[in-house]
Amino acid sequence: MRALTTKATLLAASLALGSMVQAQSPQPFRVISPIFGQLVTFSMPSNFVAVFENTKGGHYIREAVLKGETPERWTQMITVTGEKGMTSNPNASLETFASTIAGGFQSACPDSFAAKSLGTTTFGRFDGFVAVIGCGRVDRGPTRHSETALLITVKGATDYYTIQWAERGPESDEPPVNDERWQARLRDLRPIDLCLIVPGEAAPYPSCVSKS
């Protein structure tokens, strides 16, 4: 069972730069991934590990779960997606893109869906939009559960990207979209940015590492 937010599936490699683990407070490591036209970079908590990656046509997806969990049985998942060439669509916007993803959530739980906009922002020099979306009761997966996600959308030079941090919990009448943990997780993922792909430059992508 994939996270409900992972509707998209693109070709890329990912790179994790450095990793430090503390017993009580896992330290983040820098992730830099060439996804279509740009390098996507953010901070990944060190207790997550990538478990799935796929590209199909103009769609890319990579999923990471807590160490010891699986793509089918997980409590938290961080997903990165890319949509190739989406900026060329004159009708596309970050808000409508986020709404489409939220619609996938809502179709799975029409009676217990909730959403909260955290508004527009910028990541580096690129426009972004952030929201929290969730289902109070989902019947898919090993057991009935709630599923809530921080949804970050970013408009690149030619492509759209998302970073999604989803969490499963006990079923409820209303998902915890107003919980302050989502603002904290947004901070944990920063710095979020996009970099140019420099011809001939390989991992660890020094031009992007030195950018922030």
C-alpha cells in the first residue's frame, strides 16, 4: 500500500550526503536528487530509509519509511514526486496541483476528510505552496487507520515537485490537520531548494551543496 498522496510515478537517482544518528533525536542528512530538469534537495531525518523509486513517463516517485518498516506496513513515509514539464501548462498552479492530490485523499475517505492550507511560500527562489491533508478513517492497508500528510508543492523552472510527509495513526472522526507537529516537520525538512543540473557534474553535486 503506497501513501495516499503518491499518485505520481520519473527517472532519477538520489543521493544522501552524510548521516548522523542519536538515540533520542535523529539528525537530518542532506538529500540531493536529479529529478527531470533540476536537482531537488531537502533534509531527511536519519531514521528514514528509501524503500521504493520508480519513473514512468513524465512521473517520478521515491518513498522512504522509518527504518524497520516496509512500503506496505509503515507508520511514517516521506515521498518525493516530480511532474515533468508541468510549468508549460497555462492552467496549472501549485494550489490546483495540491487540490488534485487532496482530491485523491478525499475519494478514499469522503466522510472523514479534512484539509488545512499553510499558504504560499518560497523555497530558495522558487514558489511553493504548503497544506496538511488527511483521512480520519481509511480501510486500505493492514488495518483501518487514519492517514494525514504534510504536502509541499514546488514550482521549478520546467517541472512541478512535491515532498510529502505522511503519518498513519488510529482511526478518528477527524484527522489531526491542525496539530502543530506539521509546522515542526516543515522546519525539519528545510532547507528545501532546487538547483541547476550542471553538465558533467556528478554526485555529491558540489554546486548545489555550496548553494545553502
